Amino acid sequence: MDLFSSLPDEILCHILSFLTTKEAALASVVSKRWRNQFALVPNLDIDDSVFLYPEEGKREREEILQSFMDFVYNVLALQGDSPIKK
């Protein structure tokens, strides 16, 4: 067992809160225990600038925008009753 796996959930969530929401979600693949920990992080950092100011030719890729909106929806749904600070 590694050092991070033995940390309490509160400490793990605190560490994940320093990452963007996307990075925290990516970190959730590290272990089964981490799978939904990012959903309990009280600070959400979701960057939509790629969709507001897309590179030339990428505006037509509606599936990317839909994927982003699905990700945001799922993150908010996983938050449940957990407080969101920012």
C-alpha cells in the first residue's frame, strides 16, 4: 500500500482540491478508492475557455462541447449534498 492510499478521505480531498476539477477526475483512475473522491472536493475549477474561444476549425465539433457539458453535469451530480466553496 502506498502512502496516499492510507490517508483519510478528508486529507485526500484536501490534496485533490489543489488540482483543477479535470486533473482531480483524471487522478481518480489511480485506485478504486479514489474513483469518486474528486466529487467531494469543495473547490470546482472548470475551464470552458476552449469552448468559448475555439481554435480555427474546431467550432464544428459539437461532440466536444457536448462531452464538456456532460462532464460538468456529472461533476455537479456527484457533488450531491457536499458543499461547494467556489
